[in-house]
Amino acid sequence: MRIYMITAALFALTATMACFQWATAYQDANAEPDSTPLANSSGGSLEETVANRPKVPGVLRLRLRERRENPAENGSTQVVERVVEWNVAETAIIVCDMWDDHHCKMAAQRVGVMAPRMNQVLTAARDRGVMIIHAPSETMNMYAGNSYRKRMEQAKEASPPVPIERRCDVDPTREPRPLPVDRKLDCDDETLGPVVRRHTRQHSAIDIIGFDGISDDGQEIYNFCEQEGIKNIVLMGVHTNYCILARSFGIRQMVRLGRNVVLARDLTDALYDPRQPPYVSHARGTELVVEHIERYWCPSIVSEDLVQVVPGSDGPLSSTLPSQ
């Protein structure tokens, strides 16, 4: 009888332990995942670390075009060209608002034609070591959580020498008002449709890849450039008389921050309707804005200067060669 009671007690104990183990396993399997990121050896989070592009040797030779007042002729300007050299490791291209759609169908069509050409330039510049920052404004929700977005968000906070404005409109102390083609009726569609937001992301013909970054925030871009030692900025995209000039990462703000800034004049487009003053073609309207920028803000270049480096400037450096 005693043996039977001991055996029964052992059986009950075994069953209880099995039930406990099953319940624990079930609870673990169905528990909410721990959202606390793993810590690295320095105490930071492994999740927050996104690698940045390697800094490689190479020198871009840029042919700058700008306009200066001609002292001999009051009010006129003369074209001045000069050559500068920029290290690829200190240079970034910002792609401004190359959206997938626009309320102005003619503007959207021109972006669709420009995007593949721009992608070829970006590919060559990226392969040479230039940083590519995509800035399709108002669409950051589409890129939340990916490495390109995190790369910009994780940059160390930096204090700018001047305030970074949300929008930098015409500066009457530096440039005349208005711009040559700055008009309220700026769409050259035959019939203007609803002026509503149609863009959702960057145009699909432009690759976002490798060590690229995504941001539409001037402070984030400033943080990243300070962290990575980027002194030189190339702006390309649309629209020349609006966002290229006025965004928080646009020409006006970058010049005020002390960056070396140029506009890629063959990869930009203005919003302009030839039915409005000064009654010129759309192409000429864009050229007028480029000329305004060259006179009052920064030089322009052609994009072919971004696809190659000075021969021999890209190494390898003798100090990096393996010993024989």
C-alpha cells in the first residue's frame, strides 16, 4: 500500500512539472517581443548603427559658371568661368523633390524624362565616392525604418552657425524681388487641374542604393554633413525657382551655412508658364532662373563634371598599399 502511494505521488509530481514546463513554453512563445535594443560594447544600441560610405581618394574638377556685375556697364553682368577641384570624400549631391507625380502634368512629364539621365550621373558619382542624399520632401513616411533613412537620423547633432529655416524665401538684402519667373500661375498645362498633392515618393527611375541617405530636413542633412566632413554641395532636381532655392537644404540655406554650393544646371527645371511674364519659352524661363542663381547665390556646373575624377587622383595611395 505504501509503495502504491509513493508511486502515485511521483506520478502526480511528474505530471505537475510537465504542465508547468508546457505553460512556461506557451507563455514564452506568445509573449510580446522585447523591444529593448541590444547594447554594443560601448553602451550604445546595435540597432542604431548604420554604416556610412567609405571615404576614398579622388578629385572632381568642376568648371564653374557665375555672373558678376560689369563695372563698365551699369546694371549689366558678365559671365565668369573658373575651375575648382573638390575631394569626392567631402562632396555630396542632394536630389531635390524628384517626385513620382505632380499636379502640373507638364512638370511631371519633364521630371520623367530627366530622372533616367539623373540616375546615370548619380550612379557614376556614387561609384567615384560622392555621397548621394535623396530629398523627396513630404514623403519620409515611405522610407521610415530603412537604412537610408536611419543613416541620416543617426548623425550626431550639430549646432549650425546660422538658424536653419523651414523655408528660405527671397532675400531682399541679396537678390531682387521677384525672381524672373516667380508667378502664381506657373503651370504650363493647357488646362490646369486641381492643385493638390499627388506625390508619394521619389521617382522610381532614380535608384536609392548602397550608402545613400534619405532626408528632407535641413538640420538632419547639416548634422550628417558635419559628421562626415562634407563641405561641398551639388543641388539638382526641381523646381529651380522654388524648392531648389528655398528648401531647408536648398541653395539659400546652404550658402548661409558656409558650404561650397553649385547647381547642376542641366539637371533642373523651373515651374513656369510661357503665357505669363516675361513671355518666353519654358526652357528659357528655366535658364533665367539659373542666371539669377549664378548672379546672386552660387555658380552652376554641367553634370558631366560629376562622373569622372582627375586622372591619378583616385589612388591607391602609397600608404595604403600592402607591403611586399
